[in-house]
Amino acid sequence: MSAQEAPVRVLVAGLGNMGMSHALAYHANPGFEIVGLVTRSKPDLPDALKNYPHFTGYDEALAETQPDLASINTYSDSHAPYAIAAMEAGAHVFVEKPLATNVADARRVVETAKAQNRKLVVGYILRHHPSWVRLIQEARGLGGPYVFRLNLNQQSSGPTWLTHKQLMQTTPPIVDCGVHYVDVMCQITDAKPLKVRGMGVRLSDEIAPDMYNYGHFQVLFEDGSVGWYEAGWGPMMSETAFFVKDIVSPKGCVSIVMDEGAKSDDIDAHTQTSRIRLHKAERNATGQFAHEDTLLSMEGEPGHQELCDREQAFVLQAISEDLDLSRHMNDAVQSLNICLAADESVRSGKEIEL
């Protein structure tokens, strides 16, 4: 931001785990000025955020502060109405994933952004992670068709399990986390997704009878690529193989190798990669592998807060440089469409054609 540019005035709605981190990112970046924080009850705030105006109602805060940017980090069922209200009031929008709880609402949000000529950035934090960018680059370099083997299971207790139960009031794990990893699949293969098959199990009587805290789905793509994603939350989940990030192609595979001792409910472990292992299938005249596996060290990669800082720096860039976010918005709708089809498949027991 140049010296003469005024900072982007931002209203932050929701101060859970992600909202708090985004608020700290705005506070630390001179390109932003926080004009209000919105939560239903007064939260326990870190010193950095204690002096900002606090609101308990989103509509009131939007009308009173008239922000340049609304940062929406509330529960999923409010994402679409809050985003549309903000854009119709003249604000750009950053909204945590998933963009909405159904595809029609997600499309409405995107259409509103286009009609109002507002920037819409969806919280796909892995897009701002240098290690994940490298993983996608290495996988694309191998060439398809691909097999995607991805999961993120979380053995949660205490406050983490409480947060998971609150999230599951509206969204199953395969949708909440799945949009990130389906987005990675779609960035690696540009092929159209065709079909989704899902299954799920309710493993706790602490969640609604029609909700499930373990899910698994498969995606079939037009180029022959296939992928599976698995997500489970709760005190019963296993710490074994909770983090599998493995992409296979005819020419080899690229995988994330986690450090031993990593814990599934550690938020940094959800994004940090430790090392990337690149294996090439090429063999020599004797049938042995022509190349040893390459281990790419990701030492010094950003932690959770630094990733949020990078993500909000991208939001600032999108606004100040008028970036074209068409692909970004379309990808957000497509990944949500796949994950919601997976949820529909779980509930119906049928394969869903996209």
C-alpha cells in the first residue's frame, strides 16, 4: 500500500479460531483498519483487539461502520446471507470456507459479487501456503491421470471437541474440511468432476441423529483421475494415519511426510508439511529405479498465524490491484458442489452425478 492510500476499513464477524487469527492479521497489517468486531457475546480478547468497537448484531454493525471489507468467519449457515448483505452495502468480502451450505446460495454469492463489482475471497488457506503450492506444482509436473489419497482425521477432546460439535450443527466434517482438499484435487487436474460416492457413520450420541462425524467419499474425473477424501472428528478417532496426503500418477507420486509425534488436533499440523517426498517411477536397464526419492525440506514454513497473515495480504492485493477472481470464485463453488454431493450420497446411499 502506498503512503497516500487509505487503509481498507474492515468489519470482522465471528471470532472463533479462524476469525480471531484473521482479526490479528488485520491488526498487524497497516493496509487494514478494523472498524468493528461482531460476536453474539463479548469474547475474551487478546490485548491487541481489546480497544476495537464491539457489536452483537451483524446488520447493525454493517450499517454503523460502513466497511470497505466484511470478514465473515461465522458458522457456515450465515456465510451466504452475510456476504450478500455486505456486498449490497458496498463492501468487498472475505468469507471463511465453505462459501455456503448449499450450491444455489454459493452461486448467488458469486453472482452478487459480479453484479456489485465487489471482490470475493473464500478462505482456502492452503492456496497461500508455499509447501502446498509446491506439492501441486510437482504433481502437475508428473502428469495425469491421478489417484488422490487425502484425509484429515482429528482426535478431539475438551474445547476442540466442543468446537467440532458446534460445527456439526450445520456441516459434516467431509464438507467443512473437504472443500480444501477437493480444491487441491481440482487444481492438480483441470478435468471436470463427473461422479461422487460417499459413506458416513455417526460415532457419537453427542451429535444430532441425522449428523455423522466420520465420512469418506470418492470423486471420479473426466480424465480418468480418481480421488478419495476422509474426515472424522471426535474423542474416538485414531491418531494412526490421520494425515494422508498422497498423489499418484503413471510417472510416480508426490506425498507429504509428517513428522512423528504430530497430533491430529494441532491446528499447525493441518497445514504444515514437514517434508515433501517425490518418487519417480522411471526404471533403468536392470529394472531398478533410475532415481532415488527426493525429499524436499519445508523447514521454516509458515505457521497458522503467518498463513492467515498471508491470506489477508492477498485480500488486500485483490482489492488494491483489482485482481480478477473469476477462477477463484468458480473453484470455490465447484469444490463445495463436490463435497455437498458427497454428503447427499452419504444420506441417500446413492452415487451422485455432477
